Amino acid sequence: MSLRTFISCLVGFAAQYEKEEIRYFKQLRYRSRKSGSWKRLHLVLHEDEYEFYMDVRKLWKMSLARIIAFCIDNVLDEFLRFLSKEEEKEDYYTDNYRYSGYSFEVSREEDIFYCKVYWGPHPEILRKATP
């Protein structure tokens, strides 16, 4: 597994299992500056991953660098245990389409504009697909 795929899966795991609280009415937080301790990482994101990361960034109010640092510091051990447990299953397979069900709904109610973001198939599609 490449480093970029590993980081993408780690952040996706943290978001799916709500490892950080959603922050309302707060400013974006960045990593603290520690002279000389930062390492540069070039991360190439696919289009669907980029949208997902931007949503996580908005909800957690963190820069992408801080999101990655948070996940490494707080979620990495649990994520590795999860991966090793998943690999033992007979029907284990890699999910190359993790964000393919990503969708959103834009609407207006009583002159209030809102947007619902779904990190999976839209609930209406699931209702129609279920007999």
C-alpha cells in the first residue's frame, strides 16, 4: 500500500468512526510551529478524495497537515488493529471506490439555503434499492 493510500484510508477511518468532534463557529486550526521538526510530504489526492478532505477540514476546523498529524497521534494504533482484523476475514478485499458514493443535496427551506453532504449513497437510493 502506498503512503498516500495509507494516509487516505487513515483519515477516512477517523472520519467514518467520528474520532474528532465537529467544531462549530471556530477558526481553522493549524499545526503548531516547532522549528526544524516538520517534515515535508507531497500528497497527491484524487478528485473524490480532495472533496472528502475539504469536508473533513470544514467539520473538524483543521488544516490538512493537522488532520494527518491528529490521525497519526490519536487514531493510528486503532486503525492498524482494524486493518489486521479485516485482513483475516475471508471476504476481505480492497475498496478502490471508497468515495464513489459521495453525494450532496442542496435545497431551500423557509428561505434558508442548506446543503446536506452524504459520505455514502444517498438515503433515497438505498430506500429504492431495498425491497
